[in-house]
Amino acid sequence: MDSTGGDESVRTGFEPSRFFGSFIQTVRTVTLEPVSFFRNLARSGSSGNAVVFAVVCVVVNIVLARLAASFDPPMPGGTGVQDGWLIATLALSPLLAWLGLYILAAVQHLFVAVFVRPGRGFDTTLRISAYASALALFSWIPVVGYLASLYGLYVTMLGIRELHGASARRALLAVSVPALLFAASTVWSLWPVAGG
């Protein structure tokens, strides 16, 4: 790939008409060259292809996680993964991935608006969140999944910096504050209630 922006696939992002080649190229570039990817991505345009890319990443992650879980030893007293549950999960996963992406991008855009005051709108933040979903492909792998999630936050920060024109500090705040709030609320909700 030409890191100077000459590669048209980087300018447009994921292109469903060249599904497999474009998908692999987009995952590779977002994962290995995120600054170049976001710097060379067209500043405006439809988020439709980016949303399709994110949904595919999440669905592939779910399939890989289910396949990996099938190799786990059964829990005592458990019946293992039930076929009906697996089919329902796979059938609903594209809709849930789409819905989750929009919720994630809306929350992210709220913090972008607070810390960055973007010149570009929600659609730009949606595209950033969608392309950062490439890291979801690795989240089913033990330990690597946690590292991929952290790297995904970094990739999101780079996207905010490049596409919203934010300083690195403001982009870091726009990503880290909601991540820390989410982590704190998760810990708080799992904390045992005293005296109960």
C-alpha cells in the first residue's frame, strides 16, 4: 500500500463490491497503519460501507468465539452450547452489531463534542468507530482480546485526531474519559453489596 494516500481503497475505506480483498486490506491497514489509514481516508462520504465493515467484523468475531468455545470442556452439570441458542445468536448478531455500533458512536460523539468541538458531525465519528471495529476480530482470543481492546481505543483516538482535526491530548480525553467511566461503572456494578 502506498502510505502517501495514493491507494484508492484507503481513500474510500471498505468497498463491498470488492468484498474479500477490500475487507482484508482494510483490516490490515487499520490494524498496522492506523495513522495512514485515517489520514488518507476521505474526510466526507457515506458511512454505509464503514457500518457494513463493522458488522462483518463483529459477526466474524462471534462465529470465531463460538467455534473456540466448542473446544472448551463442558462445565459440570452444564449441557454445553445449545444449537438453538447458537442459531439465535448468529441470526441476531448483525442487528445487534449494527445497533451497538450506533450506540457506541453516539456516546463517543458526545465526548468528542465536549473535548474536541468537531467541525465534522456524527457521521465522521460513526466511521471512526466502525473502522476501529477491525480490532474486534481479535477479541475472541484469550489475553490478546484485552490487548486488542486497548489498541482499539488507541486506534479510535488516532481516528478522532485525524478526521476531527483534534490535538492528540483532546483526542485522548475524548476516548479515555468514556472508557474510564465505563470501566468504573462495570467495577461498581460487580462490587459486592456490603451487608446484603
